[in-house]
Amino acid sequence: MNGLYLDNAATSFPKAPGVADAVAGFLSNSGCNINRGLYTASYEAANIVYETRELLSNLFNFPKPENVIFTKNITESLNVILKGLLKSGDHVLISSMEHNAVMRPLASLAEKGVEVSTVLCNNKGELSTGDLVLQIKSNTKAVIMTHASNVSGTIMPLEEVGQLCKEHNLLFIVDSAQTAGFLSIDFVALKADAFAFTGHKGLLGPQGIGGFYLNDKLAALVGPLIEGGTGSASDSVLQPSYLPDRFEAGTLNLPGIYGLNAALKYLSADRIPAIREKELSLAQRFMENVQTLPGIQLLGPAPKQDRTGIASLNFLNRDNAEVSYQLFKDFGIMTRCGLHCAPAAHRTLGTFPQGTIRFSFSHFNSHQDVDYVIDLLKGLFPPKN
């Protein structure tokens, strides 16, 4: 890819070493399905699929690999969980920083009688768990929450939220789109019941592969969104009740799973702290240098606070889209401009409807990359004397 790619919060690039070879290797050398064929290639592919469930379980401390369900992305994962769980009369709590992957399914469910309450965060996107407790009702069933904002980089206090959910007998569903592969995550320590993930962002895998994990308690409550062939229990017209088959109707994205498998082997739990340290050092260097430039508003926590490796800027005296386009057209810098599929977050942060320009860094970026962008912005928006 020509130019400087700084849109890793949308999808990571480059992918982890070995990912492209794994995808191409499957397509070139195997290309078969699983659970359908009584031949070696099919069994080998099935082993890779199960190994990938195990790798995810090791990375996130999921107790049971068979409870890892593959989907095409985290949006599908959240739709399966929310639409399979929530019924008319149920009440759920969310934060005001949620992505449309949560907001839109809930808006649809609200039309069918599900009640949704939003816990307002402050103007940095930070959540007070005390505010959450105040909105719990007798019919509250679940809390659905992003682990970190894709707009401001704010990290939510999920361990505190998980503890509150257990104390109040609420289900806890986590959206890890912005943290999987960046934070060391322990599903058990979070006291979560469901955990949705995607392969193409911090996990450094290909697009089109994601999934979720359900504990047995929640799995008993969620019905399948899609039903069909699984290669198992084929004598029945009913969807199998056991996991993972209940939620994996149709052909899986096996090239994507092979790619994710390679990415997970690169990531391994001991590599994630180093990735986080590198991405934070890049983001902090960038934010500390640009936050004092005239006409630029930096969103979210201060650079050295606990946050993810993204930086959202609002250009107060210029059109954000114009600046983003100029950065690409004249200098080859690729960013994300707009509302980032999270209008509720921008309303919370005070940047609706104009949105922001988001710079999201990868550990594959260098300090020289960051300095290049800093120098450009200083030239476009010179500091006042």
C-alpha cells in the first residue's frame, strides 16, 4: 500500500506475518469444507478450525473452546447475541459511547418492546459505574458495553461493571472491537457472560472473520439467528442445540479462519504488552505535539492517561473532511474522517455532526512516521508565537 496508513482502528494494515500465506495456502492447497467430507484435507481443515478456537481461548481465557463461535465480523456477533437474547419487556443498559454495531440492533429491538437506557459518559468518554447502578430496574436483563471507544480511545472500567452485573444478577456482554490484540484480556476476570470479537482489527487477521464466546448460562438463553446445514445431526430438520453447531449454520469462512490462526500465533499473549506499549508511545508522541496547535481539539483522555492508541482531532477552523482529504492527496496519509459509525459517542464528546479525523496507529508504524505527520500538521497549522 502506497502512502502512510493510519486507519488501524477501522482495519489493521499490514496484517500479521504469515496471514496472507495462510489464506493463500488454504485456497491453493486445500479449499475444502469441514464436517462434510470423509477425506484427509477435510479433517486437516477441521483441526485448524478447532485449533483456532483453542488459540482464542488461550488468548482471552475462555474456559471452553467449543463455546467459541465463528461469524463474519463483530457486528454479526452482536446481532446474534442481542437478537437471540432480548425479548419484549426486557430492559438493557448501555453507555453513551457505543458503536452502531450495538446501537442499531438495539434500536430495532426497541421497536419490538425492548427498553434501552443509556448511561451518559463525560466529555472525555469516561463512565461512572455509580451512574450505571442508578439506572438498574427490576426488569433489567443485561449490560452491553464497548471495552474502549473507537472515537476517543477511552477505556471503560469493565472489571467494575462486571462485578456490578454479578451483584445485581445481570448478564454482561462485551464488545472488544477496539481492544482485542491491544489489551491483555481475561474473560473470567471481567466476569462477562459474552464476549464479541473481530479478526481484522487488533487481532491482525483478515476481514470477514470474527466471532463470540458465550458462557453456558447465556448460551442456554440465546437462540440462533440463522439456521441451516451444519454437517451434524443431518437427520433432523431442527438446528442442533449444542455448541458451536447451534450458531454456525452454513459454510464457515475457512480462508479467514486460516488467516486468523496465523495471526493468533503471531500475537501470543506475551507479545500483546509490547504491542500496547509501542502503539501508546506512538499515539502519545503524536498527541503531545499536536494538542497545542491552534484550532485543533484533541478528544478523549489526556495523552498519558489509560487509553488506546488512537487520536481523534477536531479541526475547529477547517472542515475535517477537507483536511483529511488534503492529508491524503498531498502527503499520502490515510486517516478516517467523520462519525466513525458512532454518532452517540460524538454527541457525548460534543463533536456531532462534524465528527473528527481519527489517526490510529499500529505497532508496525515507526516514530519517524509519527514525526512526519506532526511536522506536516505544524506546517499546516503553525504554532502561535
